[in-house]
Amino acid sequence: MKKNRYLLYLLLCGMMLYIGMPELNFQMGGKEALFAGSWLFLALLVFAGNLAAFLYTPKKRSQPGSRKMENSLKRKSRVYTG
């Protein structure tokens, strides 16, 4: 479930970079180049963070101890003493 969310964020970030990169102008000096550089830096940080989360999310494991507890509770609740 979480991997799907990270994949969606990666795709959205890639789309944002694809649409935004032609609009950024690094040739101009001053504030415009500073804005373009900082925008690109932050976008790449977002992309790298979501890629790391997507790649290194631990797999969900079932806990064997909790299953035994659930089974014993089910057995106790099914006992008929009438």
C-alpha cells in the first residue's frame, strides 16, 4: 500500500520536472537564476526522498506470536458450555 503511494509521488514529481524544466531559465543572472537553481534542487530532493522510500520500504511480515493469540481467543469464544 505504501509502495503505491511512493510510486505515485515519484510519477507526480517526474511530471512536475518534465513540465517545469523548460520554463526555468539558468542563463539569466540574479534572482531568476537563483530561483531556478533552488527550485531544481528542492525538486530533486523530493524525487530522491521518494525514491529512497520506495526502494527501502521494509516488507510487511506476519507476526507468528499474534496469530497464536488470535487462534486461542477464537477457540475460547467458540466453546459451548450449556
